[in-house]
Amino acid sequence: MADKEKKKKESIFDLSKYIDKHIRVKFQGGREASGVLKGFDPLLNLVLDGTIEYMRDPDDQYKLTEDTRQLGLVVCRGTSVVLICPQDGMEAIPNPFIQQQDG
């Protein structure tokens, strides 16, 4: 019966180093928000505190305006998350999808 056991999916993202740090999140449909990452799970559901939503231009849904809206504590559904990046800059990582060659 061990063959039929489901293997636990491993996430290629290690968001634990961003706990209690400001991150910016982009969602499907063009919405963007930023806040302090308080928690996450393997499906990339995120808990953000002190969240600010960046309002979009009513004429162009993919263009942001200077307006913001305070949301406070929110749970972001992982299936709608497109991009997660730290507010204080980005860090280059090796491509996890290519095989690394030794020597």
C-alpha cells in the first residue's frame, strides 16, 4: 500500500526568509498589493499584514495610479498569485528547472 501513498509536493519557493518582511504581490487580472508576510503554505496562500492595495486606472486595468487603499490583514489565495517579490530589492537565484552539470 506504500506505493499508493501520495507524495508530499515540495514547493520550489522558500518564502520563509521573507517572513516579517515587506513583499509585493501581483495577482491575475492586474491587481497589486504589498504588506508584511506573516505566513504561507505549500499552495502559496499568503497571509499579509498592513496590506496596501495599489489602485488601477479605470480606463486601463493594467496601469496603476498613485492611489492606494489600506486593507490591513489579508489572506491571498495562492492560485491567483502571479508574482512575489521583496520590497527591498530582488535576489538572483539559479533556474530550478534546468539540470545542473557537475564539473
